[in-house]
Amino acid sequence: MQISSLQQQPALITPLTQLLFREWAAYPNWNNPGQIEARLQARNLPSVKTLTLVATAADGALMASASLIQHELTDVVEREFWLGEVITAPEHRGKGVGSALISRMITEARARNISALWLYTPDQQALYQRFGWQDVEQREVDSDRVSVMMLRL
């Protein structure tokens, strides 16, 4: 497995868009492939602090991804940088790929002088707690009950 930025692997933008769409099309942010692709492109410009990391197999196939997103939830302005779109292709789940991406994203956020990372998850609280995330609140996002979590860097 190799982890790199999407900016270094631009050919993966279409497979990543398709993976996000297939997994989460029932949710407003992921029900339009064109909008997903536009967000990924904007998030991975050289001039921004945000990025998307991709994990690839030896043959170059997309295994998983994770993104550093600015203001994923916008109601609390101080919650600026979010870990989001953590997704592993079904055939690669349970192999530690997502955990490797989370670790690398924490390193990338520190290198960008980000002081805190936020995320929300409906069901992966235990995973993120292993990395030091703390529960901050429970709330509804897109009709799902989620935990908002924070990691001080």
C-alpha cells in the first residue's frame, strides 16, 4: 500500500468520485458526481491548506481515501478543519488501510500548523478514540445521529 495526495495522483479523481457516490449517494453532499469531483479538485489545489489522501494498491488501484476539509459543518466557525470522507473500498476493509490514512492525515494537519481537527461519525467512535479524538456533542447531520469529535494537535 502507498499513501499519497490526490494532487500527486490526479487519475484517481474519477474512481474516488465514483466510490464516494456509490457509498453515500443517499446524502446531499454525495448525490451528484459532478459536485463531488469539483469539491475534490478545489480541495487539492496547491494554494490551500486542505487536501485528500489516497491509498493505492501495488497495481495503482484505489483502496481508500481521507480528506482534510475546511468548515465541513459550518454552524460553529471555530471548528475550521475537519477529517472527512474517510472511505475504504469494500474489498479492502478490515486491513488497516483507513487507520493508516487517519494517522497520515494527523501528520499532514500538524505540518500545516492546524491546532485541532474535527470529525463527525455515526458509528466509528471507537476507531477515532484510539487516535485520541474526544466526543464533543451528539447531533443530527443529514438525518443521521452522529458524534462530533475533536482532536487537539
